[in-house]
Amino acid sequence: QVKVQESGGGLVQAGGSLTLSCTTPGLAFEYYAMAWFRQAPGQQQREGISCINFSSSGKWHADSVKGRFRISRDNAKGTMVLQMNSLKPSDTAIYFCAADPQASCQDYFGFSLLPHEYNYWGQGTQVTVSS
């Protein structure tokens, strides 16, 4: 059974916008911290770019996307959204949604969003930004 599912990827020109969505059909969404990671072409590691805790009281964005991307969630609808604006060719990657009931997400100096803290992953959705 699919537990985490992303949607919304695609091809966009530089400067454009895309919205990614994530649902958790196999999980009790409201109890899970949610996050977005991305894996750029030719890279083995996944970069943590944004997270949100279960109540939305904690949110964090990586410096690489801060001011351009915005994460949000609607527990009543069971959906998390990543609004991506002012996209750059360097944002081209496979974007993964992840969930975990134990992961923390707070915006403080030194916080790191790490893949190993998340146990449930989607299959990924391709985002391609052309120059």
C-alpha cells in the first residue's frame, strides 16, 4: 500500500512557479512531521529543503530555497503543499515527500533536515527548470 504520494512535478521555465502536493493515504497524516527532499541529476545524496511539524508551528526552509519556496499543510484535507516560485535551473531534481511521526522540525540556527530521520517516502516527482 502506498503510504506517501507526491504530485505536481513538471517542466517549467526559469522564473516560473510550480506547486507540489503530498498526501499520506496509508498514514494518519495529522500525526506526522512532513518534509521535502530533492536529488539533483548525478547526485547520490538527497538534500533536505523544507519541513513542517504536525501542527504547522514549526517550519524550516534550506538557504537554497528560502524566500522562494513555501511549505504548508492542511490536516483536515490530509495534504502538504510546497509552493515553488522564482525557479532556477539549479532547482532541477527529483523531489521526494517524506513523513515521520518522530522527526522534529524547527527553524533555529544549526537545524539540519536529514533523510535518515524520515521512515516513509514517496516515489518522487520530477521537476525540470529550463533556462
